[in-house]
Amino acid sequence: MNPYIQSLRLRTLPLSMSGIILGTGLAGFQNGIVFTLAICTTLSLQILSNLSNELGDAMKGTDADQHGREAYGLQAGTITMQQMRNMILLFIGLCIVFGTALVWTAFGTLNSEQSWVFLGLGALAIVGAIKYTLGKHSYGYIGLGDVGVLLFFGLLSTIGGYYLQTQTLTWEIVACGAAIGLPCVGVLNLNNIRDMNNDRVHGKRTFASLLGPIGARIYHTMLLVSCLAFFAGYGHWWTLVIIPIWAWHLWYIWTHSDKLDKQMPVLMFTTLIVSILALF
């Protein structure tokens, strides 16, 4: 595979679309152009996060010797750090272009209070995508990565997708944003369970490493159960169709200490499916 494409981590992209699809769908897909631009923006942010994460971990030596996971461009030596920095700059530019076009299309102007708020949130999302592991004060190294994922890929994505379509908000949308954010956090937690020992050696204090192997698995179970409880509480009963798959997923997590990477696409794609089921 082309090393540049490999570092984009394409398998993570369905996950990043879940909140936008959920929020826009609950708004009735009123504006197709706004939806398309929102998808382009969130995909650019996800890829920016992936690239920054790879560079940040490489610079700190965290990815120098890991087992049970795919080696991406920097770790495999097929991409230089300067090439990675250039890719990061490219996707920062794409985030700005798509995000600005999104706000302009949704509100008809960039010079309004609503536009300024969303442009500010977009800037915050760019900084959040970059600072997860990149830089001296990266929040992913002090156990705050889970909070970042819940905020950006759960709440902000869903609420933003809904508001850009309707320019209104409801408590149900906030609850649904939190709900879809929980399995997104679960993907990060699964990644951190897999890398727990290596992260500790390199001083990366993830929430999973702080909880330990058993605590992190209990936390993982609570994330998925709470997600479905939130949706069911607001009458989105179709989301419960996913229970057999998530039950098998949790069984695997509890009974295996290796090969956890195989469960990443399972949780990513089923999270996307849950966001679609919540629309019925």
C-alpha cells in the first residue's frame, strides 16, 4: 500500500462520520450541500488527527517498538518526518477551506454571531486534532484523550450537524451526541488497552493505563452499554439491534489480551451503523 495512504488510516473514517450523519439525519437532511461539506470537514479533521498522532508518537519514541499493530509510514521508515509535516499542513488547509465553506453555506455569511461561533469551534477542533499527541503539552499523554474524542467526535459533531441544518437545538440532540460519542471513545480505549504496556514505558498516561487491564475493560463495557441506554431512553429502539455484535465484541475483549487490533474495525463500523439505526 502507498505509505501516504497507509498513514491516513482510512479505516478510521467511518467512525468520524457517525456524529455528522446522526445530527444531520435527525434534522431531516434538509440541505445536501451543508451535509456534504460537513462530511468533508470531519474527514479532514480525522485524517489531520491521525497524521498528527503518528508524528507526535514518533517524535516521543512511543511507536518505536510496538507489537500487535500495523506499522504506519514513520514507524516503517517509508515516510520522513518532514513529509509528514507537509501532509499535516495540507490537511490543516483542507480543514480551513471545507470548514469555512460549510459555515458560509449554512448561514449565508461569515460575518454573523453564529458564523463566528462555528468558525471558533472549527479552529478549536483543528487545535484539538493536532494536540492529541503532538507537542510538549499534548493532552493524550495526560489521560484526556477520551474527553477530547467525546467532545469533538460525539457532542460537537452531532450537535453541529443538527444546528447547521436547523439552527435550533434540543436536549435530545445533546443526549444523542453524547451517546454516539461513547463508542467513539471506546475505539480510543481499545487502542489504549492494546498499547497499554508500551505507553507506560514511554510515559504516555492514557485513561486505560491509569485504570489497568481490568478497569479499562470495565470502562469499555460501560461505554457501550451507556451508549445504547442513552438511545433507548430517547426512544431510538432500533439501536438495540447491534446488541449481539457488541456482546460478541465485549466477550472478545474480556477473553483476549492480544490481537485486539482486529476488533478496531468491528467497533468503528458498528458505531456508524448505530448512528444510522438511531434515525429510525
